[in-house]
Amino acid sequence: SPTGSMSSMDIPWPDFSFMPPYGDHELKTPRWPEAMRKILAAAEKLEWSHKIALGAMTGNMQAEPRQRLCKVAEKNPDKILAN
């Protein structure tokens, strides 16, 4: 995930960018099984006590449930990041 770091780790969840066509393509994104292995390997290097408790949601915010999530995130910026 692009938002993983040494102080936090995302819950691995694939989106469309992990399902590109096989072979050479514009996104240059690895397919989900390869990306997931890399994410989990990075997660093992950091102890839970060094991670932060923050929910994050990225993507299209036009759907009504996601708009509600944005409102909750605005009121709780220390717990939820929505962009």
C-alpha cells in the first residue's frame, strides 16, 4: 500500500490497481499476490507496539456510505483518515 510506513501498516486489501492486465502495462503495479507478499514481509519488520491506531480509507467518496465515513473522519481526525 502507498500509505504503509515504518510507523504504521495498512490492512492489505486489493483494489483495481492490483488487477492490471498480465504483461507490460501502464500502471507497472505488481499483481495482488506479489504485492501482498511484499506488504506482509514489511509488516513483520515492525512491532505492533510501534504502530499507530489509525483507520484509513482512500478512493472515490461519491457514494453515500463513503460520504458518511468522511463526516465521521472529519470529527475524529486522530482515529480515521479519509481522502
